Amino acid sequence: MYEIIDGRKVAGELREKIKKEVLMLDSKPGLAVILIGNNPASQIYVNLKTKMCKEVGINSYKYELDKDTSQEQLLELIDKLNHDNNINGILVQLPLPKQISQNKIVETVLPKKDVDGFHPVNQGKLLLNEQGLQACTPRGTMKLLKYYNIDLVGKDVVVIGRSVIVGKPVAQMLTNENATVTICHSKTRDLKSHTLKADIIVSAVGKKNLVTADMVKEGVVVVDVGMIRDGDRLCGDVDFENVKEKCSFITPVPGGVGPMTIACLLENTLAAYKMQRGEKFGS
Ligand code: GUN
């Protein structure tokens, strides 16, 4: 029998904890969320992020910019927010329009306000296993594994996908927790030969039915980070209905990692607020 990893429940508990902590502060943390253009998925995510901020008592400031916004204009806005003491965290929703360099933007947000954990300084800290702001989706994935007491030490973990947002950082976090990690990607020759050996699979590609029942071994833990719109439904990378029967634990889509991403963003905003007031990180 498999157990469903309930991301909604775990995220709800985390938000409650954040809400209580925010209530004790003498001012409210502030998060700036920047959306460029009119990508419908990005619009949904950004609205959800600002709604959840409100729920836990974080002030959110939404900046909606035209799709033709120049890199210069965006850099100017980030510079202004970097210097604004009411803003503790800055999030620029990805993907960005073609005229804007993602790396340039990510490098301009001050590391201490980088609640996405994408800045080279924060990515470097993750590599060094030092405390720093960490990317939200990978962090949410790790929290789910921990919540369900899934042991990582010495386990064979296959991460599918090598994005800067999920694949690479989650592989590093798993390595830091002493798992043996294989990163597979679009050029991997025989994906199935890897996944069949895995104790844990984390799939972060965005391709429907990428992971099927014949590709996994009995008792596997499956974390599905994929998010694909399928008609009016949302689905992940994993053929859930068939794969679940072979699993010990599996995340659904929706209701798995998704809610954890936003809860971790709120947690990072609170951590950034505290850090900027001289409190020790993670306290
Ligand atoms: N687009 C998809 N996921 C993310 C995320 O975690 N942060 C940002 N800024 N953009 C995204």
C-alpha cells in the first residue's frame, strides 16, 4: 500500500507556524513580487503568492510590468527595492521575456533579499552546505521528505531535470543529506535504467507521463514536481494512477509539492526580515 504525501496539509501547518511568528514581530515583513508580461500561469502563481502573504500577515507589493519592459527599467526597479527598508524580499517571477537576461536579474537582487535563493551567493552557500536563502521548490521537496520520515542517508536518488530552479538545487540538498544522487536530463541515454534502481525519484521536467509504472521499482518514493496544464486539469510528470501502486510514498499533482513552494517563499521572507534585523539565520 502506498501513502499519499499531503503537501496541502504540510504547507498549511507551515503557514500557521509562520503566521504565529509574524504576529509576534513589531512590524510586518514585506515582499515585492514582480511580474513581467501576461503569461497566464505566472499570473496565477503571482496572485496566489500575494494572497498567501496576506493570510500570514506579510505585506506584499505587486509590480505588474508590460511585456515590452526593458532590462534597464527592470534593473532600476530592483535597485529601488534593494534600497527600500520596507522590502525584505524581492521575487521576480520567471520565465522572463526574451529581451531580459535572467542571470543579470538574478545577480542584481541583493543576496539578503533573494527569497528565491537564485543569486550566485545563495547557490554557492548551498554548494558549501552553509546556511543561506534556498530555492523554494527544492526546499519544499526536502521538507516533505523529512515530514514523512523518509530516510535519505545512502539512498539512491534519481533527480530528473537539471534546471536552476529545481533540478540542480534539489540534487545538491539531497547530496548534503547524504543521499547518492544521479541527475538525469534530456540527453540521458537510458532514463529507465536509472529510475529502475532508484529508492527515491524526484521528477522536475514538465512532461506528462514521463515516468511510467515500468520505470520504477517496488517500494519507491516518488516526488512529482512537474506541473502541466492538461485541458482544465493540472497534471505532473508521473503517470500517477499506475505508478502509485508500486510506491511506498507518492506526491499527487496538484496538492503535493506546489503548496510547499509558496509556504517556503513565506518562510524565506520571514527569515530575510529577521536576518536584516541582525537575528541569526534560521532562529
Ligand atoms: N517560476 C517557476 N517557479 C518559480 C519560482 O520558484 N520562482 C520564480 N521567481 N519564478 C518561478
